[in-house]
Amino acid sequence: MMDSGNGARRLALLIDADNAQPSVIDELLAEVARFGSATVKRIYGDWTSNRHAQWKRRLLKHSIQPVQQFAYTTGKNATDSALIIDAMDLLYTGRFEGFCLMSSDSDFTRLAQRIREEGLLVYGFGEKKTPEAFVAACDKFIYTEVLRGDDKAETAEQSDTGRQKEQPLPAADPVQLISKAIAEADDDDGWAPLASVGTYINQLRPDFDPRLFGHKKLSSLVRSFPKRFELREQSLPNTDARALFVRKR
């Protein structure tokens, strides 16, 4: 695979204007930059309609190419087909290492699966209403509510039992997921590299994100359960580098 010239992963960002929020575009692009370089940025919709006025005001600023797709039939989403066709064309060029798909529509589930079958990464972005099938089809899925700050919360204070104060949380149980990941990656003394724990959790739950629980990083989330987990920094074997390790108490 080719890269962008600076070692960054080459990505294609494809946005479904019918099922995406223009208010998060700045945060979206910043998030995409964490994964690589979006050398292609396209957004699909019927630009003759006034419904995409908010998007139109943002496209030039962010150098996003609008792709016109007329709504030929009422009740049928031609935008999905146009995006899927373009995605497959881009896939077969062999120029990319991953795709970023922004939509809350389950119609892109098979597209995500097909891209991954070719060995490429798929990063999904959508609202919490996104069907589970599409979320699971991605290597990583980020909820746009997190990007625009809807779910940002103050780090929960800890009681003497190590439990957080009651607050709305997503379906995923962080303690259960972290514990399971540690069990898969720990050594004879029970210590597991935090990086390996994070990787395993994302394999189990592509939509897992510490920000959903009020924490910017996995390490901060782990520290919020002092009665359940122990975290320490230690040297990596045969190297001068150091990394964080975690184990269950």
C-alpha cells in the first residue's frame, strides 16, 4: 500500500450528507487525522435541494468535494448507491489503506464488510441511532455525539468502593470489557500491556470509546476504578522504551 508521503495511513473519507451532521465536521476531520491522511474527501447528496444548506457553507473551507446525486424517486435513497459505487472504484485503485464512512445508515454495512475483506481498515462515524450491524462491521466506530461534546461529562468522583456516581452510560460495561481484555493479554503475574488491552477491547466493541464514560484516554478510565484495576509504568523487554501495564486487583 502507498502512504501519503509522510508515513501517514492513506484514507478515503466518504460522507453521506443525508445521514450526517455538518455541525461536527471540524471535530470529524480532527478525529480522522488521528488515523491517517484523508487524501480523498467526498460528500454525497442532492445539492439542488435546500436541505443541505449547512453542508454547503462548510465544503469549501474543508476542501470536501460534493458529489451530486439526484433523488430520482421519492422514498428511495440514490445517495447510498452513488457512495457505494465510488467506494468500490476507489478500493480497486489500490491507493488506500483505509476508508472513513460517515453515516448512520445500515445500508453501508455490506460496504464496510467488503472493504475489510480486502484487508483495509474501516472507520465508521455516526449517531448513536446507528444500527448495530453497521457498527460491528467497522474496525472502529466513533459516535458523533462524542465529537460534538454531547456526552462529555466531568470525570466521575470515586467512592470508597471504587464505584462511579450514577450517570447515563452506554450499553458497554467498561469494567467487564477491561477485565476480559486483561485476561487475554496478561503474563504470569497478571500484568497486561495497556495498548494490547485497548486493541482487544476495540475488537470486541468497535464503538468502545473512553470519552463515552467521561475520560479522554483509556488509562484515565482504568484509573477511575482503583478498587478493580492497578496501573503502572514499566520497561518493555529488550528496549529502553516504557509503557503502561494494567492488572486486576
